[in-house]
Amino acid sequence: MANVTLKLSIGTFSVEVSGPAEYAEKKLEDLIAKYLSSSVKSGPSDSGASNASLLRPSAGKKKRSPSEILKRAGNQTERALLLGYYVEKMEGQPSFTTSELRDLGKQAKHSFTNISDSVAGLVGRGLVMSAGEKDGHRAYTLTATGEEYAESLMSNP
């Protein structure tokens, strides 16, 4: 049986389990049950929604604006990544299009020279991947590495 490595990061919680697939899945489920609230389920069909809800502000707290998030971006590629993160985590969308990122950038007063080039660069670096189509346009979603990189950009002063 082939070994697998499963990694889960939610906010400051991060766990990585390696071993045979059956063992790794069981161990990850046990760790999630032990260290995270019962609102997080380990099934692939609902994990995205649960993880996103953990990152949204709780009742009574205001959510961050795209402009606030973009303060941490050093270039257009990082802006595209952070806006993708905003769409997925703050707005709870499973994917985003270049049009959505362009519109958010304009709204935040941070226009792009060529958003398609920025997203293509993110795809090439493995930070974003294709997610099919959304409203007749190519859709993208952040990879685990993309999420980690976006979170590290936002946490650095």
C-alpha cells in the first residue's frame, strides 16, 4: 500500500500526517476531533465550507475589506493572490474568475495592468489552479500552498 501525506491548516492550527492511506485518514480524523470544534467535518464535500467559516469574523466583528488585505501585497501577482484569498475565505466562494479579481481590484483602488498575466503566473507557481468554469468564464481556486502563502503575506507586518 502506498504512503500518503495529508496536511490541514486552518488559521494557526496545522497538522500533517504521513503513512498508509487508511492510517493517515483515520489519524487526521482523530486529530481534527480532538483539537478542533465539532463544527469542522473531515469529509471532502463539506470541508471547504467549514474551513472558510472558521476564517470569517465571528458575530460582532467586522470583516476586512479588500483594500486592507491589499496593503500587504508587494506586486500585482501578490495582489491577485490576496484577492483570490479574499473571495474564497471572506466571501465564502469556492472559486473566482479574473473578472471578479479585476472588479475587486478597481473597487479597492488597486487596478491591474493585466490580471490574466498575474493569474497565469500564480498558476505557474502552483499557488492557484483551474477550477472549471463559473458564469461562462474560466474559474480558479487557491491551492493549499497558495492559501499558506496568502496567510503568510497577511501576517507579516
